[in-house]
Amino acid sequence: MVEEWLQNGDYFLVDIIFGADDRIVIEIDHADGVWIEDCAELSRFLQDKLGDELGDYELEVGSAGIGQPFKVEQQYRNHIGDEVEVLQQDGQKQKGILKAVEGRLFTITIQEKQTVEGKKRPVMVDVDKQFSMDEVKSVKYLLAFK
């Protein structure tokens, strides 16, 4: 039913969580952000469709949340050109600009000190690093206040 509502716009489904506390949480996202009016519209749509089937469940519709780890490929695509933080399986963090997304692979550009021939000291250079969405713990957008 959520997918039916999503067909009417540019929103996409991020997650549906069935909580042990009788809550159903639906997370949606959009390239330009999520508007509260659209969350309310989706909630009303689902309540109308489900009617009595909803029973005692509490329905909560909201955005995936800024600064939260990405859950679906479309979130990666929406943040191409933005600074992200990659948490690798070994706990190492990499910060860089999300450069590309190809299938389940994504590339970030990081700055790294490297020794350059003809220079006395190491210099900062841009280096592309590729990761698999399936092999990292998390990736999240880094909100910058400038």
C-alpha cells in the first residue's frame, strides 16, 4: 500500500519497522527533503486503506532522518556531491565527497597526504576510494553548518 502511494510522486521508501510495542514506523525520503504534509497524507492514506485491520497498532510516518545512516541505494544517489562518513567493518572511518554510485558500489573522494616527487614535504591529494554498500557498517551524510 505504501508503494501505491509512492507512485504519485518522487518519494521513495526507506524502511518499514514493525515494533514490538505495537507500532508501525514507515520511513520515506525525497531528493529535496520530506515535508510533514506529505507524511500526514501518507498516514491518512494508509489509515483509510487499512481501516479496522490496523487494530491497536500505532502508525508513524516520517522521514529517514538527516544524519542517519543510509538504508537504500536511492539515498546514496541523492547525496552525490555531498560529504559523507563511511564506517567500515573494522571500525575505521573515512570522510569524503560522495563521487559516484554504480549498482551496489559507491566511490568517495578523500584527501590524503602523499609524497610527491620533487616536493620536500608530503602534500594533500584527492584519492578516490570505492566501497560496497554491502561491506560497510554504515554511510551517512555529514551536515555542514557554514
